[in-house]
Amino acid sequence: MQCPFLRKMTVKYCGLYGRTMIPLNGENLTTEQCFSPDHRNCPLLKEHPEEQSTGSLCPRLCIMDVHYCDVAPVRKLIPCNRATVSHCTNDGHRYCELYLSVADPHPETTGTDDEPIPMPASRAYAGNHMWLDRSDSNTCHVGVDAFFTRALGRLDAVSYPYHRDDCRPVVRFTVDGAVFDLAFPNALNCTEINTHLVVDPSEVLRDPYGRGWLFQGVTPPVSADGTTDSLERGLLRNDEARRWMDNECDRLTAFAHDHLPAQSTDTGPLMQDGGRFCGHLADVLDSGTLYRLHTAFFSLQSRRHQP
């Protein structure tokens, strides 16, 4: 599925003058010099006698189809044969900044503290609360889920440490000096990181399934022995993912009950009616307890808690 803001048109340009593209907008081309025998009187063509022809069209007239983005502030024309490798032509466009700013496709991504954790059905979920979204090409995106953002409630910094040798991309979140390193559990050939988050970490909190994406990658190639490591190995979808998430919320409620009394005399804003946890632990836990939170829920070892 291509981007709804992707447009196509036919352009012309002179092969002698330079690649200044001019739209062909249904004009009467027979009256133009380039499209008539009068092209032989063109001063540029006269400087290249080897280009002279007896036909009706200028031999250096070039016509091609191009794509462009209808919502971009500056129209950039891209030949269609090159645009086929762009995320504009597949559902990878859902992570484009321009698309997200206009379409706003993720109004439900954070929810409120008294609502279930949002879990878009198009994603597969890992036990350390990272998600995978595969496009209709071989491109995929990885991010953290709304459980992670709601549990912490605040981020001070996002950075990308050097990727490990096993091709598992790693992101580093910093909260009050505590470091949360999250690694995607399966091998992924990372092609791009979301550098916008380094400048504005709050995008992860506002839109973890959209603007807050972390990595773009491609499916790893088949190895020499003919096997490949599945991107979705150990990941959960649909009803299975929802059951796991409900269990994670119960575990986090128990974690909060075990640790909050020693940290804060007022835990009311952190609990829903009935004492169920609703988030923002970064505001009340010290760095040591935040590290324990990371180990219990967001490290690769946390995958053992999957059903």
C-alpha cells in the first residue's frame, strides 16, 4: 500500500541544457519547438551538429514519469524507477514524518492511565516490550510499546550505542541517571535509526507506535547453510499478545506494591481504583529500583515471562 500523498506526473527536460524538469500539463505540444521540426533552429542543438536529426522531435528531448510528495514543503521530483525503492511506495510510509504530521494515524497510541495498554494489531510484541512492524516489502520498523512509556512516564535522553555483533539493534534510554538498554531479541539488519528522538525523547512517550519508532531494518539474508533467523521468533500477536500484556500489568502492579511504600508516602496518583498500577514510576523510584524494574520487565531475560 503506497502513501496516499504520493503523486505522479510526466515531465520533460533538455538533455543538453541540464535536468530542469518541466511538467507536461496537457499543453499543445505540437506548437513547442522541441516537439516540432523547428527544433533544428535551437541554439543549443546547433552547438552539437552531431545531434541533428530529420525527425519532428528534438533528439535531446527527454520525457519521463516522476513521483513527488503532495504534502512536502518543497516539491522534489523523483524518477519512478528510483521511487520504487522508497518507503513511499509501500506501507513503510506510515513512519514518514510528513505522513504522520498530516494523517495523524495513531491518536490512540498512549491512551489514559485508566485504559488498557494500547496494542495495535499490526505489531508483533517481544517479551522486553519492543514491537515489530513488517511492511509489505522487506522493510520493518521496531519500537517500544505503550507499557514501557506508561510505566516510566518520563525520559531524559535517547541514544543509540554501538550495535552488537549479533545484529540485535540496541537503544539506550536514560531516566534520572538510570540507563535502560533495550535490545531487539532477534537478528535485524538495521538500515536507519530515528535520530529525531535524540533531540526530542518525548516523541517516544507521545507516540510510541508512530513518531517514536526506534529502528528501520530489513529481513536478514539467508545464511550459507540455507537458514535464516526469523524476525518474529518468540514474538506475540493478537489474543496471545493481549493475554501476555494483561499479565505484565498484573506483574507491574505487584512490583509497584512491593517498592512504592519505601519510596513514597503518597502513591495515590500511581494507582487506579482497587490498587492497580497506572504508571509514572520514574517520578518516585530511585535509580537502584529503576534498574530492578529494567531487569524484571525490559531486559532480554524478561522474555521468560511470556505465556
